[in-house]
Amino acid sequence: MEKKICFIATGGTIASSDSGNGLMPSMGAEGLIASVPELGKLCSIDFVQLMQLDSSNLTPAHWQKIAGAVADRYADYDGFVISHGTDTMAYTAAALYYMLENTAKPVVLTGSQLPMENPGTDARGNLLTAFHAAVSGRGGVFLAFDGHVIHGDSAKKMCSKDFHAFYSINRPEAGVFDAVEGSISWNQPEERPSGEFSPRLQLDDRVMVLKLLPGTSPELLRLAVDAGYRGIIIESFGAGGVPTDESPLSLLPVIDYAVQKGVVLVCTTQCVYDGAHLDTYEVGVRAMQHGVISGGSATVEALAARLMLALGEGRGFDRSGS
């Protein structure tokens, strides 16, 4: 039986043309699909032009709109493909991974490094990968790019121009698209949902990232707290940790101030791989003793989405990732 897929277009490079002032999204959902005629043989496709934006202009409110569009149509389709700008696609993928809880249907984000209308574009191949993932029946939120399928909570954009732009961080890739065979080779058995599909749309976007440099003033953290941020991700050094009392710029007193104000502080690492391990060094242990939570192996993109959800739902931040 032919699969029915909902294609949700949001703009991005894949839909862009030269505005005379740089690339700007202009091609609509139907035009994108018409540019890849092979898709018509793969499945039945309906179109939703949800927005037409460069992804640098997206906010958490747009994540809610995208998640809501999927939730509203969930019962009517076998899967979903979302075209998206690459610059913030990893953030949206992480957000949807947690917001579309227990999805038993594929929700696949993709985009391109070159516009669809450009010669040599990667857009056609990326759409083919995404649609093959969408018709696979494998539930979950994924990001499909350059023939690679990545779990939505683990994707990070690593290259600004290279076609192999996205990498899976601290988790094996979900699968690889074989263009010759026209199929996805999945790397692990499917993880079936533990419960009913349950969209979670309440977000509190008062979350920020503070990236530490040697010499960063603790007052920056105090200013963030006083500005009203309710969740702060601290990008620390190495295995994780912050300047302590042996430094003239100890962060510990301001961490105490933030915790007393009810701000959730999560410590991650500036290293791309292996995650934060706050129990390794004294600078990490002291941070935990003062109320900082370890971000573990999660990406900044995933931590941001989880913090916004936890704050939006009025619950504590769960390091395990739920």
C-alpha cells in the first residue's frame, strides 16, 4: 500500500534564490518536490507551506508551530518530512525529538548547503534520503543529510559549506541511505515507543548559553540571572568544571546566587565529543556541590530543548534526557 507523507516546508537554503542582497528563501513546497520527480514514485505527498524563513530567524515559538503542525496531522499520515535551513536545524531536530514524545512515525528534517535551483546542489539527494527514511515506517525524529540519518537529539552542524555538514555526536548514526539500492540501512534495531504519542508544546525560552573563556567575569552569569533567564547552560572546559576559589574569578559565589534565585544551571563541555564528566576533577565536583547539574553526553542543542521543556512544564531538569 502506498505510503502517505506530509511534506512541511519552512524555508532555508534549500528553497532560496539570490535576492540581490544574498540568498533568501523563495521556492515553495510544491516547487521543491517537483524538482525531485523520483519522489512521486515513492509515495503520495501532501504539502504544507508552514513558513518561509532563513533558519537564523527561527525561535522556539517556531518549534512549537512545527511540532503542532505534525501533531495536528499525525493520524492522517505515515510519516513527515520537514525542509529547514541548516543553520539552526540541529536545534529544531533536538526540540522535536523531545516535543514529539513517543512518535511511532518517522519525522525527518532535511535541507541543503546549496539552493535547489543551483547546479550541483545537494538538495535533491537530501530530499531523497529524507523521504526514504519517512516511508521506512521507523518511528522517531531524525535529521537526514548527505546520505546520513541521525537521531534528532544527537545532530550538530559541523561544516558551514561542506555537503557532509552534520555529524552524530556521542551516539551512533541511525542509518545510511544507499542511493543505488534506494533504501536506508539502519544501524540498530528500531526503538519502539514506550507509550502513546504525546506532543509536548509548552516551552519557556528563557534559556541561554554562557561560554567560558579563561578570564570570563563571573558578573556575566549574575547579569544573566538578573536579566530573567531561568535556565543557563555553562559551556565549561575539558571534562567539565568552572573556575573555583583558587581562581580570582571564581564562579562559585555567583552559582550560589543563581541557585538561590531558582535558576537551573547545567554544565556541559566545549569539547564536541565525549561529553561532560563533572565527577572527574575537583573543579567539576565543586560545581556540582554548589548546585550545577551535569549535561552528560548531550549536545548543547539537546540541552537547550530539554531545559526549555522542563521549565515550560514546571518540572525539574532530568539529566537522563526525558
